Amino acid sequence: MAQRVPRTNRPRAFVSVSHDSRFVVIVGPTASGKSELAARLARRFGGEVISVDSRQIYRGLAIGSAAVPVRPDARRGGFWYRGVRHHFIGEFPPRRAISAGEFAALAHARMAEIRTRGRIPMLVGGSGFWLDAAASGIVLPAVPPNPKLRRALEKRLAAELFRMLKRLDPRRAKTIDRQNPRRLIRAIEIATALGRVPPLERRADSDALWLGIRVGPSVLEQRIARRARAMVRHGLLNETRRLLQRVGRKRLLEFGFEYRLALDCLEGKLPRAALADAITRSTKDYARRQSQWFRTREQIRWIRTDTEAERAVAQWLGLSARRN
């Protein structure tokens, strides 16, 4: 974020929400600074952060998923970062596949738990089904797995799967991660059963404040490139090697392009010197897909600085407090 609010001795704008449905959602393109802003707002307003990320939820993916470095606290319980309790970062073994629907149920239960402590749930995520399911009350399509279809599709390359999905459902193909076979197969499975991936049904709106971080294109590209170099420098190849030993090649490739590219490097298909640049290019493509998702979310209030974000949350809490 471009502007920082100076530390002061001002009291926190703390509002008890133990019997309330309010929560904050912080979104933005990858590498925009969502996690740092979420921690800052949670510390300022008495919240706890819920990571809505389909990879950060697993143990052993800290580098490739760019998770914040949470630490356990035996006295207070849970995992903490910058003095704020965080949820769903490294909580589950990587062999266990968690669906968006399952995560939504887990997130809603955790949000209720947070409210019992008089704290505000603050969800942070990029885009996609997981955020829709957890934050927007999305009702996901009730399509059971099709084992026979899955076995047939698992033999195909990601590029082939993407072409199939594009024929079946061009709308879904515009936003999906085209390098993620698991998500492609699931989307094809739903489209095959229902004719297409249907528009997601929303439950009644909750009292949520949606904040989006707006970052200029050149600044975002610099951050993406810097983060890619840091991933390689901090041990992405070793992390990928460990994951490969733990979960196998098929499961590893489900964790996204960072691990796919790192595996290419380990197998000699990509020079190590080219790894960071390859991750940067794929991340930029992902950021463009995120922007398509953001354009469909009119409830997002876009902010450029920490000051704007704090002002928005304070105003929102103040208005809510006066209603009560």
C-alpha cells in the first residue's frame, strides 16, 4: 500500500459482534498487499483474519502460495502474525483435497467462533469459488463426482481440458485457472452434468464490507516480479521437492503453476535461471483473470491506501453501531 497511517495511542474502533453477522472482506489482485492490510485492519479494529485461499490452507506450501509466516501461540491458541490471530493457513495435510463447499462450511463455523470472542471476522482472498462460497453465501452446484468421467479426463493434458471446457462453457473458461487440471476436470464434470456451469445462486446478502485494493499496473508488475524472485531465493525448489515426495506428482500439479514450473525446473525442462521469469509471466496472466472476476462484483469498495481502508472500516462500524 502506498500510504501508511502513523502509530498513535488512539483507541481501537472495537465493536462487539458476538451476536452479529458482520464481517469484512478484503480482495485484490495477487501481490497487491491484501494479507498485510488484513493484519493491519484486524489489529486496529479487533478482528481475526480468515485466509480464503485454496493452497494456503495446506501445510508445506508456504513459499509457493506466498502465505504469511504465521506462528503458533500455545498460550493464546491458534496461529498468529503481527499480533493477529489467523485461520486456515497450513491447517490441513496436503494429501487431503478440500472443496469450495467444504471450505465454506469450515469458514462459516470459524466465523461464528470468532464472533463468540467479540471479534470481527476479516476474510482475505483473491477471487474465485472459495471466496464466493465463504463470503457471498454462494450455493454451489450440487453435482456429485463422476468417477468414470474423471478417470478419462485425468489422462488428458491441461491444455486439452481447457479446450474441452471452452467448448462446453466459454463463460467459465474465461475465469478458471487453465493450468489446474483438478479445477478444469471439476468444471467439465459440472458442465457435462448440467449443460454448463450455472450462474452461482446467492443466498440473502450478509452485512459485509467489501474492500478492494487498487494497485497501478506498473507497480503490480514490479511486485509480482519481486515476489517471484523471492520465492526462488527462499527455497521454492526444495519445497517442491518435499511436496513431490509427500503427495506425488499428480497431487503436486494441482497446487498451481508455481509448483508446475518448479517441477519443470527439477526435471531439467526449465533452467533454474528462467524460473522466476516464468512464474512472473504466469502470475501476470492470473492477475488478468482475477480482474475479470472483480468486474462482476459491484459491492467492492476500491481503496488505494491504508488510510482509505481504515476510514472505510471505521465509518462502516460507526454506522452499524448507531443502528444498534
